[in-house]
Amino acid sequence: GQSGNRPFGFWQAAAFQWVNPKAWIMAVGVVATYTPREGFFVNLMLSALVLGLVNYPSISVWTLFGSTVGRALRTPQALRMFNGVMAGLLLLSLVPIFAEHV
């Protein structure tokens, strides 16, 4: 088989986080917003711990959802319907933003 088509292994995925822009934005955002200057190192470690405690279950649920949905979307029709529902929900999520400005 072609090695380029294999999913990331654990260590590859962990190494990928060093170039993952979403991970960097989240980390920089947490440090800039929630980590005070006094006792910076201790607060930084506490922030990292909280991020790990929050992200691990979140990522686990996201992964479980993705693998379950992936098994259910075997046909082009099912995939098209799923994409339509997701697009509709995305548009629906914008309603409060637009309602605020009307």
C-alpha cells in the first residue's frame, strides 16, 4: 500500500501540534488572557493543566463523534444530507449575531 494514505500515529499527531495553528492560537490566547504576571510559571503550569483537563474529554468526544459519523456516511446521499444539515446549523448559529444588529 501507499504509506502516504495512512492516518497519523500517536507520536506523529503529537508532533503535528507544534505546527497546528489552532493549538498555537488557543495556547497564546490562554496565556495572554488568563495567566497573570505574578507567579507566572506556576500560573502557566496551572493553565496547561486546565487546558489538558478540558481538552482531553472534548477531543475524545469529537473523535468518537467523527468515527461514528464516518461509519454512517458511506453513501454520497448520506454525506450530502449530513453536509446540508451541518450547513443549516451553521447558518442558524449566525441568527443571534444578526438579530443583535437589527
